Amino acid sequence: MAETKSKIAIIGAHAMDAELMGGSIAYALHEKGWECYFIHITRGERGNPNKSPASFGEQLEIEMQACAEKLHATPLWAGFMAGSVPPAECSAFLAKTIVDLELDVVITHWKGSFHPRHRLVHDCVLDGLALAEKEGYRLKGLYFGENMEDLEGFSPSLYVDISEVYETWFDAMASYELFRNSPNGFPYQSFYSANSRLRGLESGCKYAKCLMLHKSRATDLRVGYQPILG
């Protein structure tokens, strides 16, 4: 009988959010035999002022697939349009997806964000988990990823060593035009490069990503990491 793989999903409000928060971790876990998913609630098709939402949305669908392929993950778009995410429908979608995929671990947005859709997705993930639990499903681990838009009150409690996968992850992120040359002025490359090095210095390795543990839903990710002590 084949061994059942552990499964992780990183859930982001827009295409690229999931990969920024946990793409490197997902790739590191894939190398250890995990099955990985990037779940995009919206495509973020309003994120390029130089292109129409329709054309940019189509571009993002191509880019999310290309990025996921490089990181050996499966991308899923929930089908919601940017700026129009009904909370109840989103929570129901997430509950069904978590159960259908038989997920073990989820990484998503921290609530301390200046972006309203990031805060909404944070809430919908928690509501979706509550709905799944009513059906008897129990997730093993819930974590909040570090995102440059979600830093208010974010407190790292777990460091994941991504030194060996950093170059692959950064190359995969370049699948997105927003990452290569952001038209909205966000310094994605600069921030995430510097942030990965900073977290590495804090945790004693070359490059690292950090996560914030949900206080009642933590599990050992079994990737090289150093928890914060004290």
C-alpha cells in the first residue's frame, strides 16, 4: 500500500500572495515528499494600472501556473473576482476545499494587514476551518505567513531554513510580472530578498522564512527550522 502524503496549502488573497508567504516552504516540503497547493482566492486582476482587469487576469492565470510548476505545486483559483469576495461563499469554498484535499497544514494571511482582502481571507480561512470541523475534519497545523502588507502585530514564532531552496523559489517568483517589475510601486524583489536574509541572520542560517503559529493549531513541519525560545 502506498504511503499517504502529507498535504499543505498556502492560501492567498491574490495570485502571488501565497507563493510569497510560503512558496519556498512548500518547495522544501515537496522535496521531503509533501503534496503542495497554492490557493488563490482572487487573481488580483486589478493590480496593474497599465492593463485592463480582463487582460491582466488572463496573464495572472498563466503566471500562477508557471510559478507553481517551478515549485512542484498545484495552483487553484477560487473563482472570485478582485474586490468582490462574498465572505460566506469564500468560507464555504475553503471549508469544502480543505476537506476535499484532505489538507494537513495551512498557511495564510495574518490579520494585521492594511489590505482589506488580506484581512477578509484571514477571517474566511478561520471560518472555513470552523465549518470543516463541524463536519468532523481536523487540521493539524495553521500558520500565518510573513507578507510585506500584513506586518501589523506580526510576531515570528517559527523560522524555516530555506537556504537550499532560495534560488529556486526566487526564480519561480520571477514568473510574475508584478514581482519582476511592479507597476504599483511595491518593492517585492527588494523586500523579500532582504527579508529572507534578515530572517536567516536571526535564525542562524543563510536564508529563512518565518511563520506565526496559531496558538492552538501547531504541528512539526519537519523542515529545518529553529523555533524562537523564551
